[in-house]
Amino acid sequence: MMTGEDVYAGAGVGAAPQPERSVSVHDLAHRFPGTDVLFEHLDFTAIPGQTVAICGPSGCGKSTLLSILAGWEKPYHGTVERKNVERVGWVFLAKGLRRREAEPQALEAMGLFDLEYAADRRFSELSGGEAQRLMLARAVCSRPDMLLVDEPTAQLDTRTAHSVSHVLGNLAGQGMIVLVATHDPDTRDACGRV
């Protein structure tokens, strides 16, 4: 079970003024009907500029917490405040763009994850790791305010996992709030906050 002590508290007495874009949780707790509490007393603020790792073993509620942060799941207790977060990213959207306009953006995003060679391949022809990196590239193309990533390096070799972690850090520096659920120590260590 995660507690508030497991997460870096981003606000307090004498804290800097809140940035223009943030996601904050206050005394957050969650459990599903008939189950034990997954986490409780979480208080933190995530802002652009850092990649935040949400860590814990399988089944502790990391993915559920991401769903709550996105507004897809309602918490059992506590509140989530999203400030200037309108787009939550994971799926590529080419809305409003013609193919010839969308392709250069897609190829650029694929390049971030070393996937240029796979541009003409069908999704079903990709390995698990390639498919995983493609999903991240799709998320980048949607230019989200907040990017939620669940176990980004689970199927990747060490070199590729390091590359993905580096790209996620760069995205945080471009104005996105980036939260990564992981139980991988290398991914955790690549994040700016845990």
C-alpha cells in the first residue's frame, strides 16, 4: 500500500507560487468495492519540467492512480485539481490534419524513439517493444498538457529503456507534466522525482 510518505510533497509552508499548469492531489485515497485500500493520504503536486515516477510493486494501485489523475476514475476519497490541463495524452490524434501534414510530425515523433525504420510496417508486424515505443510516439504527437505513462520500459532491453527514459525527461522540459508508473528501478532513477 502506498502512503503519502511514499510521494514527494510538492507544496507546503513557504512553497513557491503554483505554476500555470499543474496537477495536485489532496488527501487522496482509493479502494475498489470489497477490496483493501490501495493507497491513502497522498498529497503532491506535479508540474512541467520534471518526470515524476509513481513507484510500487504490481497491484499497489499505480495504474489506478494514473486513471484518477486523468479524471477517468473517481477517487474513493480526496481531491484532484488539474490546473490548465486540458489534454491528457496517450493516444495519437491527427485530428484536423491531412495525411501529408501529419506524416512529418509522426516521423519526427517516431525518430525520438528510434522507430524511423518501422514507418512502413503494420502495427501487427512490430515486436512488443517496438509497439510500446510507437504508443509513446503517438502520445507525443498529440502534444498533451499531461502525459501519463504506465510501465514504459517493461518490454524493452536496457539500452532502449534508457533511451525512452531520456526522451520522457526531455518532454517534461518542453512544458508537459509527465508521470510514469513503474516498478523498474532504472526507470525510477531516470525520473526527476519519485
